[in-house]
Amino acid sequence: MKGTEFCYLHNPEIPEDEKKEAQSKWWKSGIKQLSSKTCAPIIIKEIWDISELLIDTINQVRGWEMDVKTANCIGFLSNHLMKAYEITNLEHKIEAIKESLSIHQ
């Protein structure tokens, strides 16, 4: 929702009965059918695997096999995972440099 940090269902200014009604309409609208499809689990061992996940997600959205909300969630979480990989990689490099410097002293 514009002007707030909350989505509609988590906004404390929206009365609970209105939230429940909106949620009920959403589930009845059929969007649930796309979201409820189960995707095969994937194993992400390297940062390149995230690219494969995103390509697959894009293709599923384009083919109407996945709803945009789920795809956005995957994109959001993938971004955090990529940042975690980058930080871990930097930490490994820093440790290697520290070890190299301590060997040469």
C-alpha cells in the first residue's frame, strides 16, 4: 500500500473484518489455484543455480503456470540469497588474505 510499510492484510489501520473479507474474496477468485501448484524442490548450491531458478520462474509466469505474487516472492528471496552468497564469498576472500599475510610475517 502506498504511503505505508504494510501490505493491505498486515496494515494495522485496516479493520480485521475488512481484511478477512478481502482474504476470502482473494481465495475464492481462483488465484489460489495457480498458487497451490507444487513445484519440484530445487537445490541451490552455487549462485548460478539462482539464475536457473529465475529463468524457470519467468517461463512459468509467461506460461500462466505461476501467479505473479509467487514469482515476486521467489525474486525477492533469490535476491537475498544472492547477497548472502556474495557476502560469504567476500568473507572467504578476506580470510584467505589474512592467512596469506600471517604466513608471510
